[in-house]
Amino acid sequence: MRTEKTACILCSRNCGLLIDIDEQGKFGKIRGDEQHPVSKGYICQKAARLTHYQVNADRLTQPLKRQADGSFVEVSWDEALDDIAKQLVTIREQHGGNAFASVGGGGQGNHLGGAYLAQIRAAMKSKFNYNSLGQEKTGDFWVNGRLFGKQTCHTTEDVEHADYVLFIGCNPFQSHGIPNARDTLKEIRKDPNRTMVVIDPRRTETAKQADIHLQLKPSTDAFLMSAILAIIVRDGLHDTEFLKQHCVGFEQVEVALKQIPIADYVARADVPLELVEKVARDFATAKTACVRIDLGIQHTLNTTLNGYLEKLLYLITGNFGIKGGNNLHASLVPVLGHTDERKGHIKRSVYHQMFPISGIFPPNILPDEILLVGEQRIRAVVVDSSNPLLTWPDTPALEKAFKSLELLVVVDVAMTETARLAHYVLPAASQFEKWEFTGFNLEFPRNGFHLRHPLLPKYGNTLPEPEIYTRLLEKMGAIPKKLPLLANIARYEPKASKHIGYMAAFAAFLARNKAYQAFAASILYRTLNEVLENGAAVAAPLLPLAMQFAYEHSEAVQRAGFKGNRVSLGAELFAAILRERSGIIFSEHRYQDVWSLVKTKDKKIHLAIPEMLQELRLLAQQQATTTSEYPFVLAAGERRSYNANQIYRDPAWRKVDPHGAMRMHPQDAQRLNLVEGDKALCASKHGQISVVIEFDEGMRMGTVSLPHGYGIRYNNGQVLGPELNRLTASNDCDPLSRTPYHKYVPVRIDRVEM
Ligand code: SF4
């Protein structure tokens, strides 16, 4: 038995782990890694059962090609990649870049493949990058772009140090998202000088620990947040000094907020006005306060407006750029791009004329872009580490769209529902069999990074994604198999100079050979393969990123313990990334550095966003969309004790909730003549699914919830638990960001007679 260091891959926290592994490669005990510089030994119950991800009946071992009768036959890598390359090149030559889209590009802690997949898009001359952030966070990114100057400006919240915390539409006890969530919540709860407020339609596990729970009606968050803002402005509790010094446009915001009918909006949210007044006052006057939000307000009506209002809460009260407030953070790996749709060169989708946000197109439009565009349609799709058939809205529409493609390739660890529709299924190494990193480093002022080493040997005939996409690029003729000049440099130079000389030669090579710039990741990988041991060259794209980061944030990197000048610092950082098995702290900013991360030309926050102020004006006209036919609001995609992303396929991993039960208030159940454990039919305008009822007194009457992570056909068997996206529709989405209304699905529930 040996003990190895790695990270949990089940949520964005990516806690450091110690895993005992026996001689056969079987996982034994899994516990927190106390040396991990961010999680420091913390884990939740989900990580302990990761063996079910590593070993399960759906694991892929060999490239598969679909036959005319729908069955799959094993083929060699060369056969699969030769044919895929030939088809992709033909499609590009006959139909241009519009004919290709990539889908996915990495899951939690599985990000290296995404950098390599982007090169396939470039080789196809396509801009169509569809991934799940486009159904979750892009409304938020769009607002960030307008407020802070670039969509790459990503915000974080200093919950650990705040005196007053507003949790809106999130349940960190189950969904985490903040450092060591359960410990952090406990500390706030135990401290009489700190206050925790939860705004959520359900009395969640977090709400039970809170000082105040505002159990609002589902999807009335915009009403409640604008009322809180209006109270703050009415009572003169906004931070005039901060606004004057750091913001522009407050006057227009103030005018809009003064028109909010406070009592009416609070009544619409159906929470006590007195309590809302208290929250507004105490939040605005707390020494430090921050706001933490999540999908509860991002998967529902007014998504983008919600993001705007939530940011106004901390901005107009001056809780930004301080300890215990909200902040921007620096990123070692740029997960987000900046695609301002007001610029003419931004490529839009063909049918919906939808623009990307942060470089990402929204999943909601994909079926139409495949099915409704005639000659200009998307004809070929590569899906990477993603199972959109279950996780994106409108399963039947996606199924129809994917079946109509000329080429669908799925790269994944397991045979997913999406993979079953593919022409080719390519088996990827698991996250414990390859080099990988945890990409969501969202902390400020200290930020961490963890490159994980492979713990287990190659499984079957799998390959890591970087190798799959590099081979594909070579077969497409995008890069030659041999780049003699660079290979030569790599052979004698890097170890001596810690890659600095190599990077200079590499930059000069790309300057002379611009056609290769889009394929820098694969060129680095191939040319450094001989000098970085044990296959670590797949992580070579981190070298220029580390050098660039250290150049831009040299003081923060030095404060994190690295020595050197602006150039050599990056090489030191890269060496530490490769070396440190528990991960590293790569930057230690000071709170005032947040202003260097603001990207507006005048370094001020631009508070007045015309589109959002217009939406705020129109909010009063919004009507509820439940009807007598569909009287319940379903919050689809709840996070619970034993659900995770779709990479846990084997149902044996769950200790509880095998059916992914529908939570319902007992009185609602009584009216429908349902008892706990009953089967019921849940129907929306778009489809119906079978559910099992569970009582939950924490549910608001008239609302029900179902968890995500179910609907899987494990080992090609029966559907396990709710297939949520048979209930959702592509066009039920935010008008600006097109993120879906998953937390607001009007449904009817009927008892199933046994
Ligand atoms: S699920 Fe999230 S919080 Fe739990 S151990 Fe894994 S990374 Fe940590």
C-alpha cells in the first residue's frame, strides 16, 4: 500500500487528498491532505468514495466506431484518428468554420484537455465553443465585463473574514464553493459578532445555521435585491466616499433605485418587510460585508439582472477591495476570455445571431444551430469530458440535433449517454492516470494552484486528452510531426536555464511562423517531451502562463515565496508547480492590488449599465409563469449529500437518495394524496418524468426540487433517477445571456396509481 497526493475532482474546491493505493492500483482510504496550501486537510463526504469514479462498468478502454446498426466496434487509435481527421478537413474545406463546434472542454479539475481542444477549433477555423459555463455563469461574466472593463475580471468573496455574509441562492454546506465551507459556516455561526443571512426559497442546511433566513418565493430574487438596494439608498447608507473615489455612474443607478416600490417588491418576494429593512441596514453598516451567490440566482428568471444587483450590493456599500468584502482575483490559467459583443469583429452564431460571452456560446442555442440553419449548420462536433445529453436543456432537442450530425466525436473516460450517439468514442485516461491541474483558482489575496501527477498506470488503450488532440492536429496537417529546430533547442537547453532560453527561442519561432501560434500548446508538448520527465510535458502550456503571470504580478509571486526577477520568477514558479505534490500558493496580493485588476481605462467601476437599468425598469411588469395546469415551481439541479457531476456513474457510490427523490412540503404532498416514497409523474409543458416523493418541511409550499447528477443509464441499464432536461426547454432562458431557467420550471405533479 502506498499513499499518494492528489485532489478531489467533484467540485470547484478541489480539496487536496491523500489516497492509499494497493499493488493492484485499488484505492483504499481517502483523506484530506493537510499540506495542501488551500484546503489544509479539509474534505467532505463525497471524496471518500472516488474509487467508484476510477473503477466502474462504464469505463472506456479502446477507441470505438459506431456501426450502421448502432453497435460499436473497437478500432485502433490510428484508424479512428485518421478517419476523424479526414472527415474534419473535408467538412472544413466544403463548409468553412461555421460547420464545427466544440462542446465541453474539461470538467472539475480536468482542464488541460480544454487547452488542447481549443486548437482543434482553431484548425477548423471555428469560434464555436460551447460549454457548461455558458449555461451557468456567463450572465455574471457579462456584468463583470461592463462593470470592471473585461469579462476576464472575475469576482470572489472573502466569506472567511466578513462580519456580515449574505448567501443568496446558494447552499455552501452542500455545494461548497467557498474555502472549507462547513468549517467556515461553523465559525460564522459560533461568533456572536458575525452575521449570516440566507436568501433562498428552501430552508437549506446553510439556512438552518443562519441568523436570518429570508425564505422568498422562487425567482423573486431581483425584486428582493432591488428592494434592499433601494432601502440602502433611501436611508443614505451607501458609501459616498467609495463611490466618489472608485466608481462612475452612481447617479443613474441612484435614480433607478429611488423608483423601486420597496414594500410592493418585498411583498412580491413574500418575506417580512421589517426583516428586509433590518438586513439592508445591518449589511450596509457592517464593518465588513460580502455577498456569495451561486446557481440559485443564476439559473432562474432575471439571471443577468440578478448578477448586476448582487454586485451593486457590495459596490454601493463600499465592500470591495477590502478584507472581508468582495474582490477580483488574478488567474494563473485564463479560463475566461473577453468577447465584448459591441465590437464588430465578434463572431455570432448563425441562427440566433447570439454572441459569445467570455468566448463561450450558450448550450441553449446549440440544437437550433445544428437543426435550423440549412447549409450554414453545424455539421461536426467534438464533445470533451461532458455529457450534454443529460446536463443541458431539452434532452429530446439535443438528441435530435446530435443524431443529425455528419460527425460526432466524444472524448471521455466513460460511456456516457452522449457517447452512445457518437460516430467515434475515444477513451481518455482518468484524472488519476494523467497529469492534470485544478483550474478554478478563484482566491484573493492568496491564490493556489495544484498540478496533479499520475498515480496509476495507463488503463487499457486510453490516452490523455493532450495526446489525443495533438495526434489529431498532426493528422489534420495543422502541425508537422517533427519540428526539428525546436526539438533541438529542447534537447540541450531547458534544464540548464530552467526553460528561459527555450521560451525565448519558442517566442521567436512563433513570431516567424504565425500559422503555428494557435497550436502553441501541442508544439510545446511535443518539443519538451524529451526533457520533462514522466510525461510531464503535457503540462508544458503552464510554462508560458507561469512566466506571463510572474511578469505581470511579480511582487505578488515574490510575496508567495519565489525568488528572481520578472523573467526568472516565472521559471521558478513553473519548477515549483511541477515539483510540489500538494500544490502551491502562486500569488499573495494585497487588498489594494484589486485596483490593478480592474480593466477599465480610468480604473473606475462603471456602475450604470444601460441594459440592466432598462431591465430593472421593466421588472415591475414581470408576471409569474405558473398556471393552474402547472402550479408548482420545480428547482431543478439541487446539490445534495450524494450527487456530483456526471463523472460518478456507478450508483453504488451513493450512501443515500438512490432515486434522486423529489423534495416536497408534506402539506403539498397531503393535498396531492402522496406519502413519502410514492411514485409520481412530474410534467412540464415540454415533457414528463417519473419521480419518487420525499418530504421536506424546509421546502416553501408550492415549490419542489430535484437533484442534478442522475438520469444516467449505468452499464446501459435502466435510467437511474430524474432526467431533468426532459422537463426543460431551450427557449426558456435569460434574454441576454441565454442561461436556462432551471430553478424555475413550472410543473404539475400527479400521483401514479400502483
Ligand atoms: S466535493 Fe468539493 S468540498 Fe467535497 S471533498 Fe471534493 S472538492 Fe472538497
